[in-house]
Amino acid sequence: MAQFLVAALYKFVRLDNYREMQAPLLETCQKNDVTGTLLLAQEGINGTIAGPEAGIRAVLAWLHADPRLATLTHKESWADKQPFYRMKVKLKREIVTMGIPNVEAETRAGKYVKPEEWNQLITDPDVVLVDTRNDYEVAIGTFKGAVNPETTCFTQFPEWVKQQSAEGGVLRQKKKWPCFARVASGARSQRRICARRVLTRSIIWKAVF
């Protein structure tokens, strides 16, 4: 039976005191035999931790005690062996590196679409459907007619948006300027949506499956 609980978590929320949070968060993790890596930045928290179930629950409770992180969600899995050697809490400028100022992922996440409304949106001939994942992820499977940016790493996406938003680009070929983007869940996907809005000032829709 698997002994270690793995928790992947992220939340875009303004943490002005993120530097002061580093030491007590690290202490809480170490005290509960939790290892992994957590990134703290003014824009939020992101990372994956693992340890005994009681330890993970204790760390999550510590985080949820902060009103700003009360709605923090996470995904769980189990491991037979401890997947991480030590615990690290790092301070960063961004919890997902993109290098674009004023992304404000907390407030620019786009409009969410329910699964039952998704098919109607993507069959509209005037809608640009973009799969914002990296090329190896798109190769596994995507929606028919979706545009593949063919990016191999996360930081290439902003440049692709700029190029394709110019005259003649795929993002300017449709009658409707709003772009409906098919993305995977997670911090990287939310960051891509926000970057798209900052770079083009368009409306982004995200499916919730």
C-alpha cells in the first residue's frame, strides 16, 4: 500500500508578505516530514509536496489558515516511495516564469465555460480555437481544428501570440476577435490565458472539464 501522499497545488493571489512566509512555511513542512518544492511570489504560490498523509494535511491546514489561501485547492496522488529528497521553499518573481509584466493572473483568468457549452463555442466558424499546451502535449490529443502554437517550452508562447496577432496572423483571420482557448488545467494554463489577454486585450474563454 502506498505510504506517501503527494499534493500538487497552486493559487494566484496577492501575497505582499511572501518573503516573511518562507521561514514558517519551511518549518511547518519539515516538522511534519514533508518534502518537495514550493514557490512563493507576490502573485501567489505553486508547487508539489509529499509526505505522510497526516503531514500533508497539517501543511495544507497551515496554508488554509491564511484567509488569502483559504480557497487553495490541490490534486492528490499516492507514491510507494518518497519522491523528493528534501524540502525547499523558494522566493520567486513569478510562480510560473513568463517574463511579461502586469500579467495579473489573479484577475485576468478569462471567462470559464461549462462542458455542455463548450461544443457550441468551438463549432462557431468565426472562433479561433487555440490549444495552448506545448507541442508534445498537443500530440497526445486535441480538438479538431484547434491551432497548435508548436511551442516546445512555456516561455515561447508570448512571442507566438505577438506574431499571430499581427496582420495575416491566425489570430486575426476570423471575424470575431475574441479567442476561445482550449487549455489544460493548472498554473501554466492560467498564466498563458492571462498573457494572451495582456498582449492582445482580447477575451479568452477557458473550458472547465
